[in-house]
Amino acid sequence: MEHTSNADLRTAADAVLARLVGDPTGAARLREDQWRAIEALVADRRRALVVQRTGWGKSAVYFVATSLLRARGSGPTVIVSPLLALMRNQVEAAARAGIHARTINSANTEEWETVQDEIAAGAVDVLLVSPERLNNPDFRDRVLPELAAATGLLVVDEAHCISDWGHDFRPDYRRLRTMLADLPAGVPVLATTATANARVTADVAEQLGTGDTAGALVLRGPLDRESLTLSVLRLPDAAHRMAWLADHLDQLPGSGIIYTLTVAAAEEVTAFLRQRGHAVASYTGRTENAERQQAEDDLLGNKVKALVATSALGMGFDKPDLGFVVHLGSPSSPIAYYQQVGRAGRGVEHAEVLLLPGKEDEAIWQYFASLAFPSEDLVRRTLDVLAHAERPLSLQALEPLVELRRSRLETMLKVLDVDGAVKRVKGGWTATGRPWTYDTERYAWVARQRAAEQQAMREYAATTGCRMEFLQRQLDDEGAKPCGRCDNCAGPRFTADTSSSAVDAARVDLGRAGVEVEPRRMWPTGLPSIGIDLKGRIPAGEQAAPGRALGRLSDIGWGNRLRPLLAPQAPDGPVPDDVAKAVIGMLADWAKGPGGWASGSADAPPRPVGVVTLASRTRPQLIGSLGARIADVGRLPLLGSVEYVPDAAPVARSNSAQRLKALTGTLTVPPALATALGQAEGPVLLVDDVTETGWTLAVAARLLRRAGAPGVLPLVLAVQG
């Protein structure tokens, strides 16, 4: 009898699948492992972990299971999904199968009450929730308990994010452990991912098995993607890589994604490819939501050849006919790389995957690695501040009191929240007073794991073996074997040929000096709480004017030249000729450009009347010689330096408030310089090596303006980031 019942269930499941994929003939059939997962969820009410390659059809499992469970009277399915783009795709897919899906996320707060009313009325079949909602106090305390009680199926999408050992661990996902434990008996749970090695799989399966005497069913399939052809092409420099893209982009199949490692690189590549006649759009963490949506729609509709994207595009984009993925620069993890290339070839027979590694890759890896979990001392200090606070502290209020930038502070607090040491409540964060241990061993293991992943990416680019097999082995795929398609198995698919015109154009583009340096106009909040009586807007008479930098350290043009020159271990010395000449050229462009002092516009500022340098403990020769070269070529007096007071403590990298605290009373304008400024009849150029937060320039400019400078024009070699 059970056999007959499950046979009927299978028939019903295939019928839902046909509606989901838009098959009017009703001939669509579930794969065997898809059916096994659905059977476990619907017939047996079990917990299941599905580890299958991108494009295998994991979403079909939870939509079909939802339809069958709802028909049996179960409550709505709750899907925890990481990105809004994926949510939009899935709401549309669900509608095809007659499944009414809604979302609760940070972008639709005005709809929350309506959605909750619809859930209460039984009108919602699927609720998609972003992981960040799980840690929102109002949602966690008011909405989540009701959801957990009413849920008919819980789905954890991109489940590797639960695991500390996953390449994309997210503290918000750890809240799911609490939700899993609170689910009523008999509520099935499905976790899905395409990027889990054996350790992550075991960790997630163990967490899923909570309260399930049968344990979680793990369905792990082969991760080879028959539609993907993997290649690596080494080119001499960034100009050749950009030129190669300009020359060969139209030869790549369909439309696709060009991934870059940094926002600056994405913007540079987008501008260059457009200049060379290609229809491309940029997609980064800086892209406004409306522009992101437009870029996604344009790619989905094949109105652009490619999106030039950072990892902000990440997991959340579903275009079955995506024809190629090119990486301009190597990601630091083969697992992340597999995930990103998995966007291509899901609904087409053939897609090209190409890696163009760059010399700057490792420096960028090191920068992101520096943002890891803070030291125990910083964590303890944060806990101490919260413990002694009279009320909950918001991020804004807490930031001035600890030496961490807001993004790192927020991530740290989320980890501490999951560990039980702090709690997010209305109004901010508070310490719980529970004992907490800094897990040195775990953080050290994660750091070693990251280093091993970086080494694996070096080996992937250099291997003479099968590239797909290499990636499968990194994911502990027991079915790994040579693919017969990649450039090592079947021979090179691309040549390094580039046209001289494209290379020359790329060199000009990358060699173009000049990035605007926006001045600080507002003091950071919370300064009075750390003894600094400054708040609100910086008076106009104490601000710097907009300045210029030769380049960003994260770009692939001047960034590649400046990174070794400005690296912490680099020796000090006079400014190199090529750098000095580029700065002089940038100054000339700045003067003649829009709003420049030689532009002739009515609101143009006066011409600079002198050069002032910023003292440096690490690069006095570099900054001093740069100031002298500018003064000499521009026939301007070198007026002197803004100096450090004797015995001033070093100013460490930190958040804005802490940096200002460290800078307060640290810099001074010597009397001779003050006298010269009092006689100045125009603005001065303020010369430094690097600006990161902009506060050193802001403090120095304020001192110079107060000493009599009519204006201050910052000029630096590089912007950090």
C-alpha cells in the first residue's frame, strides 16, 4: 500500500515539475536523486542535505515538495536565501507552478505587515527570507517564533554558509541552528548547496540532524559540469588582458559575466570595453539597487554582452543560457571559483570558462585576508564597552569606542551573538554577561584553510592536468576524473593574440592618471563620547578642497605600479621618475579640467601658490622628494611640512572616530610654515603618499586653514581601496 501511495506521489511530483519548467506536454520527469529528496521530505518528513552541481535542479526539489506538502495541508515553506536577485528569480519560477511566493527582506519593509497577514490567512505558499532578517530583533522575537510554529518545510539555500569551514561563512546563517532546534517534530528540512567539500558536508549534515533520530539524508552527486570548458590564459600584463577582452569578447558564446577582484577594476574594465564598442554594464557593491536590477534585466534579456562584476553578483543570479564566465584576476578559493563559473552553461550545451590571472591577485588576496576576525584584545575591549554601557549601543554609537571599522565590527558582533556573548536588541547591542572563550584554534585553522585555498588557486592556474577534475577534487568529489574538454585535456582553445591598437588603447587607459579625492565634510558621530568636542559639519573655512590621487591601490592600472612602491616592507627612497612625471601630468590635467584653476571657468579656484608636504615616519624621502619635484616643475615655493609633535604615538588603521582621536594633537604647523601661510594669496597643494580614510588629510587641512591658508588642495600618490 505504501508503494502505491509513493507511486501516486511520484506522478503528482512530475506533474508539478512540468508546470514549473513550462512543459505543456507534461513529459518532464524528476531525476532520481531529485525524487529521493522529495520523497524524504514529503512522505517521510525527514531532513535532507542535497550537494549537487549548479544547474542540477535543487530549486525544483523545494518547489515540488512545497506544492505536494501544501496539498496535504502543511503550512508555508520558508526559504532562507542569501541574495535578492535569487529571490526575484525564484518568485517568478514558483508562480509558473501555481505557487504563491513572497519575500521579507531589507528592500521591502513596507510590505512586511501585508505579507504576514497573507501568511496568517494561508495565502502564501513560499516565504523567502534573507539571512540578515534572522538576526533582526523585531523579526527574530516577533515573526520567527510564529513562522517556526507554522512552517511546513524549511529550506536552507547555499547551506555551506552555515558552516565555519565553508568558504563563504556568514554569521547570520548561524541563527538557523536556533530555528532548526525550535521546529516542531515532523517538519521536514532541506539544505542545498553546490559548493561543499566533505568537511562542510559533514558539518551541515550534523547540524541538520538535530532532533531527527534518523539523521539527515545526504544526497551528493558528481560535480562535473559537462557544458563547461575550462581554460587559463596567461598574458603579460593588465593592458594585454584588457586588450584581449576587447579583441575577443564578441567571439565568446552568447552573453556572460566578466568577474574582477575589486570594484575599481570592474569600473576600469567596463569603461574601457565600452570605449572599444562593447555593450557591457558594471555590477559591484557600489552599484545602486535600481542600476543593479537594470543590469540584471539587461543581461537576462541579452541586451548586453556581459556584466563586469565583483563577487557582489555572487550566488544570486540565475540565467540558464549564460554562455561564458571570464575572470580577470584569480579568486582566492577554488571552491568560490567553482561556484562563480557554475553560473554558466546551465541551460545550454556549451559554455566557455576562462581565467586570466594577474600579478596583482595575491596583493588583493592579502588585503582581504587582513579583514579576518579581530584579535582577542579587540574583542575583549568591545565586550567590556558593552558590559559597562548603561543602555544598548547601536553600531554608530559603539564604533567610536572601539578600534574597528563598522563592517568588521558588525561581523564580529554577529559571531559573538551566535556564541551567546552579546545580543542584538531594539536600540542596538548589549552584553549578555555569559562566559565567552576566544577560539584561537578555530580562527587559526580558518586562516590556514584560507592559505591552503590560495595555494590551490596557484596550482589550478599552473596545472597541466584536467582543470575540472582539479576543481572536483577540491570539493572532495569521489567521481572526479578527466573531463576531456578543458584546455589541458583537449588542447588550448584561445590564443594570446591581441591587436596592437587594443593594447595601445589599454595602456593609455590604464596609464591615465587621476582619481578624485573627495574631502571630508562631516565629523564622525560619537566624538564627544571619546572626549573630542567636534560634531556635525566641518566648517567650510576649515575643509580641504577636492583633491587628486595618481590611482587606487586596488586598480589594475596605476595600482599595479604603486602597490610595490607603497607596500609596508618597501624601502623609502626618492620618488621614481615615472611616478613623478605622471604626477606632474596629472597636475596639468587637473588644472585644465572642469573646475581646474587653469580651466577658465567662472568658479575656478585660484592657482596654487605653494607646496606643503605631510611629515611621514615611514616614507619621508618619498614624500619630501615628491613635494620638491612638484615645486620645482610648477615654479612654486616649497613652504614646509605639517609635522608630528615630538613623541606622538603612531596612528593605526582603525575606524574614523578612533583615527581622529589618535590624530588629535598629533600634527602641528611649525611657526615658519604658519608665517608663510599667513602671507599666502591662494591655495596650497598638500602632498602625501596614501589616503585611506581621508582623516589625516582633513586634520592637516584644518590646521593649514586655521594657520591662514586660503585653501588646501590634497595631492596623494594613491587611494587605499
